[in-house]
Amino acid sequence: MPSFADPFVGNVPRKMTKEELIQAVRLDLAGELEAMFLYDAHSMAADDPLAKAVLADIRDEELVHMGELLELLRQLDPKEAKQFEDGKGEVLEMVEKLKKKKKSSKK
């Protein structure tokens, strides 16, 4: 939940180390994901067409922010970027297996 009561909660009193910055970006990602989830839930629950459209648009902007933060994380931490790519490769392998299975079941 937001910490609006303390206007300095997000301020860091010194420059962050690279490791701290990486952790901060991960936390920022979590915040964007939470915001996306909330806007999506509110859009789905709204009856007003304008409210639905505006909330859905804001939700989509949060997804863009997530993409920006993920790329920043990749740039800051090449090891983590490699792990992301490994995960992507595993999913693509599963996709190929499912395609082959689907083709063989049609024969």
C-alpha cells in the first residue's frame, strides 16, 4: 500500500550501490505489477464505459513500465539477463513440443 503519510519514504539519503539499485528496480517491478493488477481489477468491476476504458489504458501503461524496468534490470545485471533468457528458452522448447504433439495427433 502507498505510504503517503511520509513524503520522504521513497528518498534515499545517499547514492545507491549497484546491488542496491538492482534491488530497488526489482521492488519497482513489483509495484508496477501490483498497480497493473489493481487497475485491471477496477476496470473489470466498473460499469461506467469511460471508467473501464481509462482504467484499462492506465493498466496497459503499467505494463509498458514493467517492460522498461525489465530491460533496465537486464542492462544492470547481465547474469540475471542470462537467467531470463534461459527461462524464455525453456518456455519456447515447451511450445515446440506442444506444436509437434498437436501435429502428430492430427494425423
